[in-house]
Amino acid sequence: MESEAARNESAPKGVARHPKEVIAEYWDLRSHSYAKGVTANGKEEREVWKRCLAPNTADLHIRRALDVGAGAGFLSFVLNDMGIDVTGMDLSRGMLSQAREAACHQKLDLEFCQGDAESLPFQSSSFDLVVSRHLLWTLPNPARALDEWTRILRPGGRILAIDGNWFDPSAKKKLARRFSGLLTSLSHDRNPVPFQKYYQPIEMHLPLYHHSKPDRCQALFEAAGLQGVAFDRLPEINRFYKRHTNLSFRLANADAVFLVKGEKSARPLR
């Protein structure tokens, strides 16, 4: 279920399986329910994302874009709506199956492939834009991933990473998630795959699991040598999810989503 690169890595000390193997298995099992999304307003949701992404892509001449951790294809479909030639890639074969099925249903000719976000199967300088959505928090080595994303960018290309502060360890957020979990357990919308069963044994090996915040991700972008690094708290996106998701989701994920961007230097290093 995992890529060749993931299989070749040894598990960290004290962990029975490599985190990537666990992650791939979880998202394979979760793919069908995840593909249903968190709102019933699919068209409106895509329009909101297009408006928020447009200012970050309008100044680029984009021939090729890569959606890393494409999941069920949501961001790939948004970029396609914007007239961008996009390839979607994910570690989970189950997620890719959902993405391909959705693309077929929408009569979209999009390419989806299986791969590891920390070891990309693409040549250097082969993309103009790299995007990710809800991926950084679940990577064992996000710094390595950013190095790879930068490698495959052409000079002057851009990375847009969307993530969320899903597991903030503060007491207030923990209480909100606990109450959200209680509401979800009584709802038909509950996750059919036990998240903690998979992620609790590996969370200490995921650097951003508890720390997926704009300033932390911005620091990673800067350490990767990216230029013009900045973040956007995406107020319109967060307002949309407040209006269109159930109470349990809003409690656990209030104002969670943000975007960090950075560009590869247009000048070669000496």
C-alpha cells in the first residue's frame, strides 16, 4: 500500500511499523468516507477555494502543477477549474481510487499517480507550482518533503501548502476536541475508521502533529531556502466551514485552516 521509498525506510525505534505504512493503511481504509467531504456544498466550496488560490497563482505562468497528497482529488479539481494542468499524487492507493472515480464521474481528464511526498518520482525543475492540502501535519519528515518539493520546482516556481492546526495541545482545544468527539460518537457522521488506533502509536514521530501552525510551517519554508515566505489565515475559507459544517466539526476545527507560500529562487546558487 505504500510507495517503494516508504517500504525501504526502517521504522523508528519503538515503533512496530514505519509511520508511512500505518498512514497509508489508515487512509486506504478512510478513503471512501473521506471522499464524501465535510459539507454538502461541493460546488460552492470549490468556488471559495478558487477565490482564495487565485491571488497566489495569477502572477505565475503555470504549465504544470503537482498536487502532493491529493487525497480524493479536491484540490486537483479546484486547480483544474482554474485552467491549470495538474497532476495529483498520493501515498494511499485507496485515496487515488476515489480521486480517479470522481474525475471520471465529472468527465475530467486528470492524471493521478501513487508516490511518497518525501521522495518524489519526478525530475528536477519539472513543475511550476506545487500545492498540498492537509498533508504537512501527517509527514514524518516535513523538512525532507519541502526539499523535494523545491527540487522539482522550476526556478521562480511556487509552493502553496494548506494545513490546519488540528491537534493543538492547549487545554482549551483539547476540551473542544473531547466535546466534539462526544457529539460525533452520537452522530451518523462519525469516522468509521478509529483514528487514534492508527495515529496514537506514531504521533510522536510526526513533527507537526501537535504543532501545525503558520509560524512553525513558515520557519520550515525559510529553512528550505524558499523566498518570499508568508502565510495567510484564510478567513474566507474558515468562515465557509463555520457556516457549512456540523457543530462537532466546528468545535474541533475553529479557524484551523491556513496557507503558507514560498518561491524557489529564480537565480541559480553559486
